[in-house]
Amino acid sequence: MDSVWTTTVLLVPCVVVLTAGLFYLYSSIKALLSKTSVRNKVVVVTDAISGLGKECAAVFHRGGARLILCGKSWEELEKLADDLANASDPTVTFPPKLVLLEFGDLDSMPEVVSEILECYGCLDVLLFNSSLKVKAPAQSSSLEMDKMLMDNNYFGPATLAKGLLPSMMSRRTGHLLLVNSIQGKLAVPFRTAYSASKHAVQAFFDCLRAEVEEYGISVSTINHTFIGRSADRTEASGASGSFWSLLYTRKPLGVSPDEAASEIVKTLSSRRNEVVIASSLPKVALYARSLFPDALFAVMAAGVKKSA
């Protein structure tokens, strides 16, 4: 009995250490593969001058990607390109290409598509990470504002995807990745038009995934709560006490730009169809929406009354 006990005492720590070692090795190899997943790939970032866009641009640039950086301001794009060049080794990186892009200007989309394709003649990864946000009661939001949200959050990305898809289909390869709010799956009070636009773009890419699979093209969606900024913290704290303020506050439930960028790189490597970046409470709300909708709607209504 004593020998059995002694053997068990000695064996258990060895198994634990061995398991931890194997897990660490697996994580290291997976991280290394993720970092090299964009090397020499043509990667388009649709809003490179945002916090997340800059973080992704830096990660992709260090990883050896051929970057095409898009944004509304030429001056900010040039500054970002200079910052990337100054922080990298020019012998192992490529100078970024710059393209002006305004999703609200749908008439400019054909020209944007042409400029993007002229940069390298093709593209491998198309990252949709831009978004326009508005918080207001439905009756206070004008139809013009609703249309602006739909243009920026739905019609713009959909039009750009349609314009660039033929190039990917002809090469039978490519990856479209939509960084979308969790509100594309879970509507939140006082964000009617915003949630509607996020639901629309989510549905578009979910349908598109099945349509382009035969061409070897992957479509991934990443749904997050908040990508933290100081403005988001201020907005969230303004509705303290509400269930929905707890659901969407920056801390502890939000994500930082570097965390989101890391998840994007992993998704590009694994080609997962869908990723939700959220802690337990938002995920529970997602399940409740499917399994117990009446209970969730009651909580939503109570939260609105309390905030009012």
C-alpha cells in the first residue's frame, strides 16, 4: 500500500508537468504559425487609421504582409505608413500601399476597387474593420442618420466585397474577415439603426460564406463587445445600473485593440467561420436570446425603464 501511494505521489506531479509542457509547446507552435500566416500575402485593411486598424497594420507589417491601407484621411494614412516604416526593418518588410476609402460614398466604390487591384494585381485577405456608431432612441434618429449608418456599416462593405470577389474567385483563394459588433447577433436598446446595420452585414457575410466555399474562399466573422477606447468608457458609465451597461462596459468585458488584433491573426491562420470575443455575461445573453427570448426581452425592458 505504501509503495502504491509513493508511486502515485511521484507520478501525479510528473504527469502535470508533462501536460503543461506539451500545452506550452503546442501554444508556442500555434503562435508561431499565426505570425507567419500573412507573410507575403496581400492584405487590405479597410479602416487602417482606427485604433484596431493601426494595431492590425503593425502586426501584419511585422509579419511580412504586403499591406494595402485604406482610410478616410490621406494625411493620417501617410503618417501611419511612415510610423510603420520607421519601426521595421526594410529588408524584411514591404512599404504599405495607400488607398482613400469612404464607405459612406458608394459612388466611389468602383474607383476604390480598381485602385486596390492595381496595387498588386490581386489580394489574399480583405479585413473589414470599419464602423459608424450612433446611440439614440428610435424616434429621435432621423431617416438620414439611419441611411448613413446602413451605407457605412452594410452597403459599403457589401459593395467592396462584391467588387473584389471576382479577383479572388478567379484565383480560387482568399479570405474575407468581418470584424463585427456582438450587436450583429444581439440587439441592444437605443441602438436600433446601429444594431440593424450590424445584423444586415452579419447576414450578408454568413450567406456569402456558403456561396464562395467552392472557390476556396474563406469568410470569417469576429463579434466583439467593445474595442476599448476612453470614449467607450465614458459612454458606458453614463448608463450605470442598467443590465445593458454591464453588458457593454469597456471593463471588464471589453477588449483592447491588441487583443482583438491577436484574435484576428489567429482567425486568419485557423480560418474559423465565427469567433465571439466576449466574457461570460454577453455569451449568456446570446444563448438566452435563442433559448429564452421572452425572459431576455423582459430584462431589456426593465433595463430601459431603470435607465430612464
